[in-house]
Amino acid sequence: MDNVGEPRHRVTHGDIPCTHWQGGAVDCTACPHHTLRSLPIPLGCEPGHACVQDAYARRIDRFFHWHRDLANDHLNHPYFEVRAIAARYASVFRLSALMDDPDETVRLQVALRLPQTLLTRMLADPHREVRIRVAQRIDLAELSTLINDPDYGVREVVALRLPQGLLPALAQDPDRSVRTRVAQRLDMPALLALASDPEADVRRIVARRLPPALLDRLAHDDDCRVRWEVEERLGTPHPGA
């Protein structure tokens, strides 16, 4: 942890060189926060360690960690890393201005903090990682909007959170990973429909969760792993045992 009075300059072995985000050396005299250089750590700043001009995200983050009150003033900064990191510390009431930021890194940070009342406006964000974060946070009442999202990763998150009553809508999803998540959560009798899923990984999960009285329909499955799960559940001896 950084403490007041620790050395002003530090050299970290193997650290990324200190470079201005536009290239070249960092010039403290041209920085609007140059007066902070006279203050002790962590009240001030330090080139190569905590600097808003640096190209390295970790040093930018450390600057805003020390100076959260300056984050609001950097939401329009021309460097996307500065905008993205400032969004972590800025007031949530200022984040709506960044929902349509041209860089997905910025929008990702916004999606992590935006109030629920505004989060629905990011359901159709063009970048999958942003929509995944939205799917992780969005109110359950709005989550069904993403059932038909074009990205399997988004739908996989939906399958993990969707209320049971709506979960069968994903039972025929074209992606195996999504159907796997559905099989892990789906209750009877809807679960029974996945006993004929084309993917053995899905059927194997079904074999672990079906009531014992219904396992006979998987006892002769084409995949030995599925049959093994059935035998384990029923306590029947494995071939060759």
C-alpha cells in the first residue's frame, strides 16, 4: 500500500517504460495536474507510477485511485484508457454520457456500474463483452430480451440467470454450451426433452439429474459416458467389473 512519505521515485524491475499515451516522454510541465507533483504520495502523482498522461492502464488507474474527485473531469479525455478508467471512479450520474462511447472498453466499464434504470439501453450494444456484462447485471424481468442474442456467450449467461419458467425457451438453442447450462438448471418435466439432445455432453448432464425411474431411456445411449452416468445412478455393475 502506498503511504505518505515513501520515496518519490521508484524503479520497478521489468516494469513497462513510462510513455505518454500519444507517444514520447511524459512531460509534467504540460500536464494540467502538474501541481500535484509537489505533494507526497499518495496525495500527489508520480511519473512511472501514478500518472494520467501515461499510456499504461495500471498507472492511470492508480492516479484515479488517489484522486477520485478528478474522474468526472476526464470522461471526455481523447485516450480511451483514461475514459474507461475514469468511468470506474466517476459519479454514476455522469456515466450515461458514455453509453455510446466509440470504444467498447469504455462501454464495458459503464455497463458494470450503470444504474438498472439505464442498463436496458445497452441491451443491443454492438460488442459481445459489453452485452455479457449487461446480461450479468440486468434485472431478471428484462433478461428474456437477450434469449435470442446472436452471441452464444451472452445466451450462456442468460441460461444461468433466467427464471425457471422461461428456461425452456433455450432448450433448443443451437449452441451446445448454452444447452449444457440449461440442462444443469432445467426442472422436470422440461428436462426430459433434453434426453434426446444431439450432444452427449448435454445428455450426460441429463443422466445425472433425471429421476431414477426415467433413466432407462438413456441406458443404451450411443455414448459410453452417458451410459456410465446411468449405471452410477442406478448402482448397476459396469461391463467388465
